[in-house]
Amino acid sequence: MRHFPTLLIHELRMLMVSLSTYVAGVLFLTVMGLLYFFVLYYYDSQMETELPSAQYFQLFWLPVLFMVPLLTMKSVAEERRLGTLEALLTTRASVLEIVLAKFGAAYLWYMLLWGLTMLYPWIAQQYLPIGRIDPRLMDGASLLGGYLFVAVSGLLYVALGLFASSLTRSTLVAGMLSFGLLFVLIIGCNLLAHAQVQEMTGLGRFQPILDYLPTFQHLADFSVGWVDTRPFFLYASNTLLVLGLTTLAVEARGGA
């Protein structure tokens, strides 16, 4: 892994000069800001008992569906289209180092953008009337659990975006494929888990597995400060699997 730091710095620099990175950042911060203050307005008017941060994190999937594709769609597809990936593969750096560097750079940007949203509770507490009378806006357990979930789940989301980019030369196709994979993982698995699968012929045996997959259940636990180790294993193991498949895809297709 001698070449990994150099490759990581290069990938971070490439993201810094990419227009899609800034588009993703502006859209993400704008959408999350509007969602956060909408949650506060609803929370104040309805006198909700649920923590506002817990309600806020329940909407995490909306910006994720467009932010991750924008951050990852060029990572491999663009280099393959321009022919630079073939040259990169001829260097002494291994394919695994290349994939990990691209993954690490996208994940760091992903977490940087989420980190900036930590300012929203502080702004609300300092400048909004509700923030000055409700200390639950800065509930430490809820905020820590929510951001911990974002960090853990983001590993798999970014890995899926990178995998989608490794399958094609078109950044548009990579973005659409990434969106589809994320939608199935976040929304599809949640719908299946709440469906009466046991009543479907031959599918009842998969109910215990489906009960383990819902992203929103993991989020609900984390956002109230209840940290379970099982989601850590689920997201980490699947991230390693997806990165392995990405490495094989890059190695097999090369610069083709």
C-alpha cells in the first residue's frame, strides 16, 4: 500500500476541480438546510415529542440519492472514457490501491459535507426562537448516533457508487446505475421488510434476513442513542464485498 497516500491525494485534488463535486455540495447543503428548518417548523407547530434531530435524520436518503452518484460517477467511468485509466493501471500501483484511493477520496468528501450540517443545530439554537427555549435541539446522544449512522452507512453507499462507475464508460449511465442501486438498497429493502413476505409462496424463509436489512430501523436505533453492533458488521462487510467486486471489474475491463 505504498502508493495509496499519493493516489488518495491525487483523487482528492481531482474531486476539488470537478464541477459535479461542487454541484453535489451546494445541492446537498441547500436541501439538508431546508429540510432541517422545515423539521423545526413542524416540530414547533405540532409540539412533537420525538427529538427534532431524529426526525431530521429520517430524511437522510433524499440527498444521498443524488449526492453519492454525483461524487462517484466520474471516478472510474470518466478515466476509462478518456483513456487515463489504462495508463494508471500500467504503473506500479495495484488495482486495489487505485480502487481504495478513489473510494477514500469520495468518502472523505461525503463525510465533509455531512460534517458541515452540524452547523444547523447550532444556528437554530443561537438565532431561532425555538432554539433558545428547547435544549433538545442539541441532544448529544441523538446527534452523535445520527452522525455515526451516516458515517457507517455511507461506507456502503459510496462503495456502491464506485462500483456503478466501474461498470461503464459513461458517467451518465454510472450516475443512473448508482441511483438505482441506492434506491433499491434504501427504499426497496425497507418495503420488502414491511411486506408480508411470509405469506408469499417460497419467500417466508427469507423473512429473518429481510428483518435485518431495513436501513430506517438502523437509523431509528442510532438516532435515539441506541448503538447496535450488528449494523456495523452489515455495512462494513458489504462494503468490503462491493469494493472487492469493483477491484475485479476494474482489473477485468482494464482501459476497455
